[in-house]
Amino acid sequence: MPTPDVPNQPSLFTRTLDECRELYVSSGNLCAHEYPHLIAKKGDDFVQLMDDLHRALVLKVYFNVCEADRKWTEAEQFMAEVLFEHLWGKRLTGDNLRDASRKAAEDVAKLKWYSLIRPFDRIVPLRDRIGTLETLVMRLANLVARADGKLGDKEAGIVKSIQAELQHHLRQIPIDEPTQHDEANAASAQAIEKLKVAGTLRVPSAATSKESKSDGTRSVPATLAEALAELDALIGLDRIKHEVRTLTNYLMLQKRRGEAGLPDTDMSLHMVFTGNPGTGKTTVARILGKIFGAMGILDKGHLVETDRSGLVAEYMGQTGPKTHAKINEALDGVLFIDEAYSLVFQEGQDVYGGEAIQTLLKRAEDDRARLVVVLAGYPCEMDALINSNPGLSSRFNRVLHFDDYSPVELARIFGWLCERNHYTLATGTRPKLLVGLAELHRRRDRHFGNGRAVRNLFEHAIRRMANRIADIRELSQNQLMQLDAADIEFDGLPSDHKLDTSDDGPWRFQVACPGCKHPTKARGSYLGRKVRCPRCEHDFLAEWGEPVQSASPAE
């Protein structure tokens, strides 16, 4: 039985195991349905592989930590019961539990860490989920290490080593480049196969089928309402949302006219997205594909992302076939070309890039009923690209500009990441975030990362939090899931920049009542709490607020 010191630990342990499975299976579904060109296996096989990787990962975390002190306590045995029930769908006790644990411990010792998390490093669309992966692994490690309510020196060392493995493999190895892990990958793949043959990863077939579909990810939503709801759920981007809905309404009108036997207007759906990095261009392109798929304009509605390297070859005669191959992948969906301006060099003649553009223009016209092409990049460079070629300007005449996020919108993205990963924010964290993000926003240039910068800030914060709690001997569930102000570190600010966001400091945060819209300047400690509007006396949650400097702390 779990110790009285941590009564909620088993439920959190179970929930974390389930979330780990959901992360891996949903990632497998995402790749199988929306990025099949990025994986070698067939869709269902890849989803099953991801499920197997999740099973091996949780086993490796559990046994690595448990074996640190060469003891198997009563609380750790209870966790093993929960773990095997998660893996096999049945509870093991007594000799059955001991035998299964001994064999599983021997088998997972053969696995390399990188093989278990490799998809999140090597498959670019999954890199957005690295923060979630690190969160779940470190949460599992901490829960097992503190199964008895306290943390021993040996368990603390193992937890730190697991964190070091994650940071090494997920951050220091370039994407899409050969790595020193090829040999380890081959050995680990053989070990995974041995686990399957030995039955360590065995689950009832019915459970496997159910788990493979648990996320429900698919390339096209069941209804148009789903796709539009996904659009509306995005933070900020009000102007983009309006333009997409206007286009959707127009297409629905044309569809009704066609059904009524009236002539419709032949229009090109190819688009140009302009904006700085991290402003949501790829996300909106993916949702557009789902909208077009749900409306029957595109049969699949999937998204294929590429750039110059995916279209232009190194040698004469290879660019045309390479561009055609990429377009063929995107047929019945959306082809998203990032940094499209790089297809034409600003100085000198670019024969290969020009060939790619001519191939793209012809296919965009010939296959306009089966293909939507989105060209994306910095505003000035994209204007120059479109104006450089009459064919581009005539076919890509719909331009959507993505503004930088405001500091409050950036903070809301951080809050969304916390909610998604079950983190809470301690008092003092929200005001520090807002003031720091406002300063980064003020100093930004066109290379400012926007949403990507916030994701990096979040991932850095959870690593700092993991370091902070690593040596805390008695850790509550709240401490395991709470980000403190000390965990937030703004690398882009000079070392002498001070973030005094205490109630006695100079910063206040303007929040507006959702009822009467009356603006109020609140102290930082009020953020994240319910407050009362001084005008209409309506209670509302002051989640975030625009940072403003007060003339005096008394304000």
C-alpha cells in the first residue's frame, strides 16, 4: 500500500502512465495520417511501434529508479502492480509480480534511452511535443523515486541521470543529420523486438485495438464545425480567423450555388502567408487543409511541409523530378512551402530555383482541383518573390499576414502549455512572465520567435524546475506540478535586467472586466485569482493582464 505521506501518489502515477500512452499513440496517429511521408512504416504499424516505445519507456524509467538502492519496498511493489495493469490490462501479485518484474528489468536494461524517444527528435512535427515528453518522464521518475515519501541519495542520482539523458538526446543532436546514435538505434531495435517476442510488451489484442484509436487523430475532421472550432481555439490571430471564416463562407456559398445549378466563380485557393517566425502560419495551413477536406474541396486535406531543400536538387536535371515528387505527396491536400523566397536568390542567376518555381506553377495550375499551395515567409521577401514572376502574382493573389503576438498573447500561450502538461503557476510567476515577455517583445526584431520562443521558455522552465526539486527529500504533489518564478529565466534579456514584479514594485497589470469591460490595474499577486470589478461588482478570473508601470507603488 502507498504510504500515508503521499495519499494521491498512485492516482497521479496512473494518470501519468495514461498520459504517456496518449502522447505516444497520438503522435503515431498524427504521423500516420498527416505526415505519412516522414515515416518508413505503414500507418497502423507505426502507431503500434509508438505504443511499444511508450511501454518500454515507462518500464525503463520504473526499473532504473527502483534498482538504484537494490531494494524493492512495499510502495514500489504497489506501483509495479499499477504499472503491469497499465501494460497488460491485468493485476499481478505475489510470485507472478516478482517473476514478471525480474524479467522486465533484465529486458529493458538492453534498451538505449535514445531509441525510446528518437521519434520526438527525428520527426520534425513531433518536436513540439518534447516539453510534454520531458514532463511525463521526469514526473514518473520523481513519483517512483519518492514512492516511500522520501528521496534517497541513490534515487536522486538516478533521477538526475534520466534528466541528463533527455537533455542530451533531445537538444544537442541536429534534426535530419546523421548522428552518433545509428549503432545504438540498431541495437535498441533488436532489444525492442526481443521484448515483444518475450512477451514483456504483450497486451490483449482488444486492448491494443482500443489504445491505437484512443487519440482519435485523423487527417480530416468529421465535420466543418470541428475544423472551425480548432481555428477559434487558437490564441490571438483575430484577423486571420476572420479572413479564413470569410473564405469559408464564400466557398460554402459557391457550393450551394453549384448544387442549385447556378454557375460558380472559378477561383484559385493558392495563398501567401507572410509573417515572422512562430506566428502560427503552419498551424493555420494545417487547419485550412482540414476545412477544405471537410467541405469536400480536397479529398484528404493533409499537410505536406517543405522548403527549398525539399524541392531543389544539387545537380542539373534533378530539380524537376524532386519538385514533382514533393507535389505528388501533397495531392488532395495542402503543400506548405516555408521560406519560399529562398527559391530565388536575390543576387545572380538561380537556374535550379527557377526550375522549381516553373514546375510548381505548372502543377499548381494543372492540379488546382487537387492541390492548394501555400507560400510562406518574411513579408518583404515574400513581396519581392511574388512580384518577381507574373505567374506567381496571378496565381497567388490571396495574401494573409500574421502579426507578431502581443505580450499577453504570448503569456496565454505559456499558460496553455502549462494547462496541457498539468502544471500550475505559483504566485509571482505570472507577473514575472508578463513583464519579461513584454521586454522581449519590446526588444524584438523580425527574427523574434513568437510562439516558438514561448515554447522554448516553457521547456527551459520545466528543466529548471526539475533541477530545483531534484534534491527535495519530501516532495508534495503540488510541488511536483508547480512552476515557481525562479523557474522562469529569460535568456534573451541582459543579465542586469531586473524583473521586480512584487506588489511593492513598479509594475501593475491592467485587466478588463468581461462584463462591463471596465479596465482595472491589479497587483501581480492578484493574477490567476478571482477579483471583483469595482464598477459592476462582477467576479471574474484575472488570468493575465497588460503590464504597466505605476508612478508609485501605492497605486
